[in-house]
Amino acid sequence: MAASVGTGAAYLLDPDRRTTIPFGIASFRLAGFVIWPFGRKAVERPDAGAPSCIGNVVWLVFAGWWLALMHLITSIPLFISIIGIPFGWANLKLIPVSLMPLGREIVSTDEPWGAR
């Protein structure tokens, strides 16, 4: 039984087979970006095709609009305090990727963490 668990993990980590669960991969990509959005940004993948567009429409209807709304609502009180301003900007940066996460990837920026 342990061999099947290891095989499943290898199945999920194989880049050729990750396309079988796009909403799960997009959720984990979004979660990693939420945990640490500083020094990273979301860019559109040029090889994303029609399935990611259709998936984004489904995501937008069922999950994307309220995730984006919650990021917008939580950014407002964060801007009130000086300490919360970077986190408010991070929440605003999460809105586009929470609206349509399929066909995007998170890449590191060359900017230092506190630079704006």
C-alpha cells in the first residue's frame, strides 16, 4: 500500500500529468501565492489554450468572483494601518489570479522584497 501512495505522489509531481486535475493545481498555486505574495507575480502562460479559458469561466462563476470580492474587502481595513499597507497591496495583487487562475503561473520578480 505504501508503494501506491508513493506512485500517486510521483503521478502528481510529473509535469506531463498535472493537467488531469487543473482546478486542484490552480487551487494549490493560488494558496502558495496567498501564503507569500511578496517578490512574486502572476503571469499568463502563452501555451494556455481553450480548455484553460473554459475552466476560467467555470472558476469565475463558482469561486472566482467571491474570492476576488473578499480580497478587495479585506484590503480596505489593511490600508488603514501603516503596518497593514503592504498586506493590502498584496491582497489587491491577488485579485486577478483569484478571478482566473488557470493559464497563469507564479514567477519570481527581480525586485527586492520592500521595493515598490
